Amino acid sequence: MKLYLGIDSGTQSLKAIIIDIDNGEIVASASVNFSTELSSYRCPNGVLPNADTLVKHSNPLMWLEALDLVLEKLKSANAPLDMVLGISGSSQQHGSVYLNGRFTGILDALNPAFSLAAQIEPALSRKTSPTWMDSSTSAECGEISLAVGAKRLQEITGSPAIERFTGPQIRKFWKTQPEDYRRTEYIHLVSSFMASVLCGENAPIDFGDGAGMNLLNLKDLVWDFNIAEATAPGLINKLPPAAPSSELAGLLAPYFKKYGFKDEVPVTVWSGDNPCSLIGVGAGETGTAVISLGTSDTFFAAMSSPHTDPQGYGHVLGNPFGGYMSLICFKNGSLARENVKDECGADWDAFERAFSETVPGNGGNIMLPYFVPEITPLVLKKGVRYSGTEDFCGGNAPSSVKIRAVVESQVLSMKLHSRWIGGKFIRIRVTGGASRSRGICQIIADVFQSRVEKISVADSATLGAALRAASAMDYFRRNEICAKFAVVSETIEPDKATAGIYDDMLVKFAELEKK
């Protein structure tokens, strides 16, 4: 047995799994739900209440207590922690943690008799951590874009200035709490903060997570000095170094021996949940795209070069297996599908039957399903728009036509807004709740004219973290190792007769979207 531990510090919970790479099995797992098990932190759904609905912060001490608790759970379940050969982790992207000069000394002297949260609390120069859900930095995004140049910022960092990204969040901290910023010596992402605690020393930020900060030069893979200075004075000196995702952050701190770990277990640098998910679903190499059909739909794929989306909707991140990855998020995912289902008075069985009761192209009926404001493309007001037959536009079309319309339109949007990535995908892997639908998968295959593969991977970010730990120790077998876990359960081939139908429909969809 060769065992590796993966940990995911997510928005609402912290999860851990131990995998056996020889047998391709998960041998142990545990999780901690923040709302129910750590309710004393008053972070329902992982976020502190705030009168300003745009502000979404969390308590970093909660993540530390969750780490202690999840390891205690594994120990109590007799998980083979003493056989773990390596550890890595995943975390919610863009979140940041602010620490004073006491941080490294506290890490060096962690006492197993006391909790992580109690010991590290004095090192916090800022008591709360902005998370990826925070959208209160519109002014700071505008200021950074003006100082650097919006186009130049995107060309260098892979993304335009984004409210949830760490750079604008740091700038707001400097503007609103200048004295606390001055006392801050280290600014970590959630990923590098958790890795630092595990190995008892300051850990680097990997290229995958670091690219979500609006600070990393993707070509040189170092922090861009001019952008950092335009963000906040002296920022470059407060950031940990940027490092490859395969680099070791250090060895597991003696503190964690109380859970049963052996001495000097290697800790690979942590990454963000999206880069880890890329590995968890077996898409670390170019030619495979991934569509995750969840609350928001996401489209991501490995890239050979860091070229950017000219429209500014897509993002470029570091790929943990080397090179780069694209990421595009569509806010109207399952929410839009559920709205149409409910509007039609249908259950999920009826939703699925709708695809066999209609034809590809749907009679030319197209929908822009913006049930909430959209981010790809940027639409600040919600509102559904229709194009097609008079009955469809008037709301009198059969339910099956409306159901096909929402799904076809969502997939057409994915194809339209992923063209900047370039190249043709040999396969598209689908995950998320809606990937169970054969009809949805067939539409994806037909619109993209690519083979669709269903995979049954639970907690792809946590699995990706464990696979990254294994790959760091066994680099040349990484593809073989990943293939044991991302197993294809069903394959859907495209109907080549639909290619022309969807090519024409894509043109009409793009025209409708422009309006």
C-alpha cells in the first residue's frame, strides 16, 4: 500500500481523504461542517454575517480548528495515518489571511498540548479573511485597472481586475485599515496558510492558486512588482514566494505526531480548489475539457500557453501538472435549469423526457437564461430573453421546448465563450449533479462535436489534492495514478448530423447575446 492524504479547506466544510495509489482506492475519509460542527464561530455556510451584503468574510481560526478536528476524526476511526507517505491540500481560491511578525516563531514552537487556533490567534494582524464570495471591491478594481492599464493587467495576470481576487481585497485592506496593514508581515492565501501550519514554516503560494490574485506574472511566474505597488505599498515584501505546484513546502511539523503520523512526512504546496479539481477528474493534460454542472456551471481545461480571453470573461491559472489552465464560470447553472423546470411544473423525469420529445436545434428557439445577473457574459441585471417562434417568445411553447431551450442555450454559451482557449477537445468530462442526465450530456456532445465522458468522482478537489501529493513523490507515474481514480462510467458520442444545425444556432445565439 502507498497512501497519501489530501485535504480540502472549502467554503462550508473541511474534508480529508486517504488514497491508496496501488489499488486505486479511497481507504479513509472524514469531514467537518462549519455550520453544524463549529457553530461557535457564527459562520453559517462558512461566512460571517455582515450588514453589507457585498462583504463576505470568514474566521481563519475556524479553518484551523477544523483541521485539528478532521485529523482527530481520522485517528479515532483508526485510519492508517502512520502509513501516509505524503500530504497536500486544496482550498477555496482567492481567500486571504493576514499575519504579523509573530507568525513564524509561533509555527516553529507549536505545542501539541494546545489547539492550533489558540496558538496561532496572536499572529493574526487581521481577524477576518475575505473569501471568494466577497464582491465589495469594485472601486479598488477600478483603481488598479487605471494605474496598471486594464488590458495590460489582463495580459500579465491572466484576468482583468476581479472583485473576489486577492489583489483588490488587499488594496481595500490597505485603504481602510492602514495601521493593521502596516503591522502585517505576511499575506497568505488560504492554501499557503494551511500548508504553512502543516509544515511549521512559511509555505510558498503555488502558481495555480497564485494566478487568482491579479498579482502573478504568468509568463515569468513571479509576482509583478509594478502591479503589486499599484495595489498596495510594500506588498511585494509581504507575499510568500510563488512556486510550482509540485514543490515541497516542507516536512510535517512535530505537532501532528499526536495524530499518529510518522516523522518527516513530505508536505507538497497546496493549491486552489479549481486547479486541484482539474487533477481530480483526470484532465491535467491538454485535449480534455471539463464541464462541472453545479449551482454555477464551470468550464475548465489544460492550456499549453497563457493566452487570455479577449473579452475578459475567462481566466488563466497555473496547472498543477505544469503549464496553464483556463477557467470560465457561468452563474446561471442549475439555478436556471431548476427555474425552467418549476415554471413548467415538471419533475426531473419529465425534464429528462423533454430531450426525446424535441429535436436538436429546437426549431430555432433560443433562450438567454439570466435568472440571476450573469458573469459570462457580464450582465448586471437579471432577465430572461427569447428568440424564435411566436409561441416560444410569448411563453406558449410546450414545456419540452422550453426545457431543451435552456440546456441548448447554456451549452451554446459554453462553446461561444470557450473558443478563445483554442484547439479541439478530444473529450469533455462532465461532473456535477446534472451530469447524470443523458439528455444534457448528448447536447454537450452534439454542440461541441466531441465525445462526452461521465465520471463518478466525489469531492474532486480533495481527491486532486491527494493525487498531487502522490504525483510529487512519483512524478513519472502521475498519469497512471490519476487514471485509477477518474474512471469513466459512460461515454456519449456526438451525432455528426447535428454539427451544421448547432453551427448555425451558435451564430444566432451570439447575435442575440450582443443585444
